[in-house]
Amino acid sequence: MNEDVIRVVGLGKTYESGSNKVVALQDVNLTVRRSDFVAIMGPSGSGKSTFMNVIGCLDVPTTGSYQLDGLEVESLNDDELAMLRCTKIGFVFQNFNLIARTSALANVEMPRFYNFRGLKGRVETALRRLDEVGLSERIHHTPNEMSGGQQQRVAIARALVNDPSLILADEPTGALDSRTSEEIMAIFQHLNDEGRTVVIVTHEPDVAAHCKRIVKFRDGRVVSDEPVANPIDAREVLAGDRHYK
């Protein structure tokens, strides 16, 4: 098993519109190992969103190379990229991106329809993932019957349903209050403890402080890559930290 889930070398991304060129990423070198828990940070325009799109196989780099779980991404065609996104990456978004009139169970099942496993075991797997995020009693509820935190739990269960190599979360607590944010971070920490690789894009230092490593972008470059000495344990916070007494 390849221990590098993400490996980018000399990564660059330039957007062109007529005679105008915008350099969004330049000479980015970064490796994320299996079971790592990384926060990607930076101000608006720093390149962190472009980097997320590239490592999520939603965009392709202009220069450099990107390996995801040992696969050379830039050599893949559109269909192969779509399959890679489906099988190797679990996405979690700020606004949940759930289908409004569909049950939690059906939302979580959805990615199983788009990978090589097809329909086999989809219900059992979806039920297991919903139980993993504490929603086994809400499987038939639709998103509008749930709180924001419950919707994000459904989104996390959906991200897990294909057993991806990478969980990629874009501002996953941005639409949640402080208490609910801790609950979501506790789930990510639990998943990471089980060996899952988690990358969170965030502008919130309080969220990044839960991770094991913080990578900061500025002007399209990585300007720092540092371990977090003592990550905040969301489970301890929820169990009685002073913020919630």
C-alpha cells in the first residue's frame, strides 16, 4: 500500500482569459501521508481553494505532477478522473450539498450508484455509515427535517460510503455554531484515529487547531507547513471543556 495519499511536485495553475493571466498556484510541493490530518489555510486569493480543486480532481494543474494514492492524476481522461473522484475521495462541503427531498439513507447511498461496486451492498453500507456518525435513528428523515449538524453528519456518512482513501472537507463547520462545530470535528478526529486521511480547507484557526498539521498558502505558494504540538481534542471539549460549562 502506498503511504503517500497526496503527493504534488512543482504544482502550478494558471487561468487565462484572453490576454489576461492569473497565477493561482506556483511551484507547490506537498505530501500528505496515510492517516494524516491536515488543515489547509490562507487568506482569500491565497490559492487554497484552487489547491483543493486540484487535489479533489475537480481541476487539473497547468504544470507539475499530482499523485493520488499512487495514481498519476494528470495522465487520466475525464471518465477516469470521474471514477477516481468517486472511489478515492470523499467530499464534505460547507453547505452539505444534500438532495432536499431525499431521505438521509438515500443521500448516503447515492455515490454507490456511480462506482464499480454498483448496487451490491449499498443499503447495508449506507446504514453502517449513518450509524458511524450517530444517525441510525434518522435514516428516513429528509434534510429539511434535520438540524445543520445532522445534515453535515449525513454528508460525512455519504463521503465515507465508498471507503475512500481521502476525506476532503471544504469549510465543513462554516455554517455551524460553535458547539455543533466541535461535534463535527470530533467525528473527523474519530475517523482519523481509525486511520483515515483527512484534509480540511478552513479559514478558522480554531478549526485548524484540531488537526495534526497546518499548511498555509499565500500568493499561490506554500509559506509554512508545521505540525500542531497539541491538537485540541473535540471529544474532551464536548465532555466538559470550560467553553461549554
